[in-house]
Amino acid sequence: MPVGEPSRPYVVCPVCGHGFRAAYASSYVTVGREADLCPKIPGRPSDGARLIRSAVTMCPMCSFAAGEAFDDLDLTFDERYGIEERLREDGLLKVFRKGQPPWLGFHAAEVCGKERNLKSRELGDLCLRASWVCRKEKERPFESTFQLRAMRHFMRSLQEDDLIGRELSVTTYLVGELNRRLGNHREALNWYVNAGRTTEGDPRVAWLDRLIDRQSKLAREQAA
Ligand SMILES: [Zn+2]
């Protein structure tokens, strides 16, 4: 199978029992990352967006979505009930379920993830990926919406998730970078400083120190 060609295993939705062919991504080639860690993927942006999207699977029947393989999920009765309720009540799903915009799977995975008590770091990651898809698909207002949601999850994660090491540094940095992208340049600068403190010159995250330097300069220029 060529690299980047998704496999399409048959999966069963753990919420409604509907069976369908999912599109799991195989590995794909990247040529570096943007400053918010969005992978640069050769080819058309919409092809890149498709590959990023295949990180989540969404049931076409009930909209249950998750980043994990459906086979690996073992939901309790209460979780299933809670998820059904949330999916039914969710405002964005009500409006966009028919149109299936490219970010919908990530949004649904976030809705379901809250009921499954995913960590804030993971919820933030779903929203960050949604913002990448929006950028590649030129859905500008939704890009900002998901950046804001990712930022809030990451800030909560810094308070609640006991992050350490690389994950702590990267999460702190991302709060800065998302602030910068949302136009809060001074806020961004504060978070870059915080992120720099967490790396403590660790050579394994030298790439992040370089990124913090570069993005701080940018934010200072933008704040001026
Ligand atoms: Zn389903």
C-alpha cells in the first residue's frame, strides 16, 4: 500500500452498533512543522487536511467520534448513554451534521471525550488538530474557534494534568503560540517565557528553545 493511502478496516460503533468502513491513516511523509506544530505535508493542502482528519474516526450514523480505534474502546452503559445525550444536544452537530465540514470529526471527538473524561491535554489536542484542518481548508473563523478552545484546554491541563518534561514544555509553549495567533501578543510573550523556564536547557528540547526564541521575536514585533 502506498504511503499516505488510508486503510479502510470494518469497524463497529461502540455507541450505536452501526458497522462501517473507517479510514485510518497509515504513516505519512511530513516536511517539517509550522510553529503551532501543524505538520507540513507535501501535495495539496486539502490532501494534508484529509490525512490529519483520519486521526479521528466518526460514526456516520450517530456521530460518535474518537481518536482511538473503536475496537479498543470499552464504554460503560452510563458512558454510552451520556455520549448519546451530548451528541443529540450539541449545537454545532445539530447545524453541521448534514454538511460534514472537515473539522466535524474532531469536534465530535471532543464532545464525546468530555463524557469519557479524557484529560484536558487530549481534548486540547483534538481542538488543535481541528484548527490545523481548518487552516489547510481555509476555514478561517473556525480555525480561530478551535485555537481558542485548544488554548483553554491546554491552560486547564497545566493546572490539572500534572504534566512533566517535554509535554509540560510543549503545552506551555502552545498556550503562547495560540495566544499569538489569536492576536494576544503580550499574553503570548509571557507564556513563551514560562515555556522557556520549563525546558531548563534540556538538549532533548533544543528545537523547542529555538522555536520559543523565534516566536518571541515575532510576538514582540507584532505587539509593537
Ligand atoms: Zn454510532
